[in-house]
Amino acid sequence: MRNGWSPYLGGFLTGVLLIVSVLVTQKFLGKPKYLGTSTAYVRVAGLIEEKLSPAASRLSYYQKYVPRVDWKVSLVFVGVPLGALLAALKNGEFRPHLIPPRWKESFGERPALRALTAFLGGFLIVYGARLAGGCPSGHGLSGMSQLSLSGFLTVMGFFIGGIPLALILYRRRK
């Protein structure tokens, strides 16, 4: 990242987004809703499932949680990609490629391996998020903003697990 944003500005803006989301949802929904993304994926999967198997819509879990397009779905499927695209274009760093250079350097140029790894990683993250009752961004950002012990433990776990895993996976870096 050559011309990227200051991490302090990014953190500040994320905090502002968190505060605004709580205030707006409190006002319009009657109770605060915190930032998180895993529910958006579950809702979109539910929308797809409803088209493929209409009988699913009779399940109580389905009726309680899906399908509906709400602000979190919009944030995840419109806001995040659009924000990333605008930031990359602004910084002159938008370079579409099938295999990222960093991945290619460590694991070679095999699209099937990249696709399989991305699918498995995504599956594990969503599965773990459902087991934990929320996603890492929800537990980390929203939990820490509420001074929740679980939020701080989650973020600590990101670093305890993430740094050694990155060092192992990308050990061939020159």
C-alpha cells in the first residue's frame, strides 16, 4: 500500500460508523444493533435457499432470521466492496488479477488451489461465526466498544492465532 489511508483515520471512521449504526438502529428499530457481518451472509443464503427450496421458509429458524435484506446486507454486499473499490481507485492501486501476487509467490499459480482454499476458509469462518453467535467483526469491534471481555479476548485471539499462521503460510517470502 503506497498511498493508503492512515490506519488512525480508518480506525476513527470505523468507530464513527459503529456509533452511528447504534444510534440510527436505536431510533428506527427500537433497540441498538451493532456492527457485524455474518448475519448478512446467512440472510443472503436464506434468500437463495428460499428460491431453491420453498419448504425451507416454514422452518422456525428461517422465519426468525431469514430472508430479509437489511442494512447489514447492504453494508456487506454494497458498502464494503464499493468502499474498497473507491479506495483502490483513489490510491491508484486497483489491479484486477485472478491470483494475488503475494499468494502466487508463496503457493504458485494454481487457480484451483486458491479457489479451494478461499472456499474452505470462508466456510470455516461462517461456521465458526454461527457457533460463536456472531462474527469476528461483531465480537471484536462491537464487543470492544461495549468493553466486553469477550470482545477483547476475541481480538487477542486474532493476533495470537493470526500472526503465527501468517508466518507459517507465507514462510517463503523473500
